[in-house]
Amino acid sequence: MCDQKYINSYLNNLLTEEVPKGTKLMIANLNDYGKRAIVNYHNPYSKFHKYADIVINIHTFGENAEENTPLFHYTTVNSLNSILESEYFRIKQANFMNDPDEFQWASKLAITDLKKYGATVEEIEKFKQMIRNQPFHDAYIWSFSKNNDSETLFHVYGGNEGIALELGEKDVMNMLATHNSHGKDNLDQFGLGDAYTFPLNVLYDAQKQKNYTEPLVQEWLDAYRGLKKDPDDMKEILTLCSKNIALFNMAFKNPKLSHEEEFRFVSLRKNDGTVSPELEINGVPYINCEFIPEYIQSVTISPTCDKSEKEVRAVISKYKPGADVKKSTLPY
């Protein structure tokens, strides 16, 4: 954390002759919190700057999907049969995933950090309000793993019918993006009901999560406390903090769930509350996307699966003739 002497020295170097006198006066009248926020925002060596560069963070957690990297979706033989027969697969809304902290884990860490830094009840409520106002409430997740033979994933998602369906990252992205764009060529044309899709690497490491959230939360709190004296600069900082927390909520998960080894595709659907789900089953919203059987690269059968290779091959052969169907190499 910067000491006051360093902060004043850095501000003196920052406020050159080219800076308007009014701006200099405004920053000079900032409280210590606001001054520290300004320094950490501009200092390329600060912890905040290191972990809050939104462009770098997007590249860190996202992928461009230009390569057809093998991905594995753990499911059941019955579910695969349903997908192939209907020619559609369903992607569940994030609010209804098995993990109750989905899209909220980073926020929970951040609120813990706020309390550690001495935030008041009112400040914590303002932070929560920022989270509630973020525009990512109609989000959908399709989960994969880069692990092609996981005993845990076979058990959790397949039971006695477990299989791992292998698809390519670029192919999955093509299916989702084509469906979700509804024929639109670029994001500027997207309207209500259209969805922007991107792949994300999930971060489970607790220490790395703290490395991202702690300096960001300290900066948010400093900027909020300096807001009245310098609303323009502080709002810019608060907005950057909000964007990063939104990204972290999509990418961070409870470390105790690291066995999932999840790689995910997130679809953010433009919705002002007036657009109905594409599909709703028992009150749960889904995106109902066309499935292309030719994209199936292989099917691996769990060692505890009740179905034989012959039976699984029979399910898939009329949709993807000659598909690679094989048994897991796990001993049990």
C-alpha cells in the first residue's frame, strides 16, 4: 500500500504544466483516499494496475476460439440420444446452475475484502448495488473440460450412463455464435434476444483469486470515498472496477469445486426484462441451440457405464457414421 509521502510525490510528477489549473486544484483538495485512488490508477507498477487492466484480464480468462482445441462435455448416453434426435442442445441460465454461487463468487470475496478494509455498512451496500446494476442477468453457461478421462466428472455427470462427448472449441463457438446472433453480422446490430458468446477459462485457485480481488476492492473503496471531490475521475475508476468484478464473477468459482476442471462458454443475452426465454422447463430458462452431429470428434465411455460400445455406437452411428467410440482407460 502506498504511503502518503510517495502519493504526494507521484501526484506532483503526474500534474505537469499541461494539466489545467482547475484539475490540479480539484486533485489537491481530494482526501487521502481519493489521492491514493488516482495514484494507483495511473501508476503502471501498482497492484491495482497489474490486476485490473480489463483488456489483459479478458485475454487471460478468455480464448479466441480460433483453434479447434479438444473439449469434453460429460453427460449420459440418454442425453446424447436426446440431443441427436432433437438436433438441439439446451444451455441453462446461470441463475439455475447447481452451484448457488455461480456468477457471485468474486462478489462474495470482494465483500469479505471490503469488511477487512473497514468499509461501512453504507459502503458495502453501495458495492452490492453496483453488482445488482450490472447488465449480465440473462446469462447462460455450457460447461466443458479439457480433461478427456475424468473419473470424477464421469461419476458426477454420467452416473451409470456416463460418457464424455468430444467437440472442438472452434466448432462449439461456431454453433453458439451462429445461433445467438440470429443472422446479425456484428455486435452493433445486436438487439433484444440476441446473445454475445465467448469462451472462458475458469479460475479455482484461491490465492490467485485474492490477488485479483483485493487491490481492486481497495481501489473501489478509495474511489468511492473520493467521489464527492472529484466525481469525473472517481466514476471512471469505479466503472473499471465494476467491469472487472463482472468478469471475475463469470470466471471465478469456489476452489472446493476444482474437481470440475471447467472450461465454459458464456452467452450474455440482451434482455431488458421483456424478452421471454427461448425455452423454459419447470421455470428454468434455456437457450435452445441447433446441434451439428458432424462436429462430434469422439465419445468416451465411462468404465462404470451400463451401456456397451456397441450400444453407444448404435445411438450415434446414424447421425455421425464412423464416429470414434471408445472405452475409458480408467481402471474403474
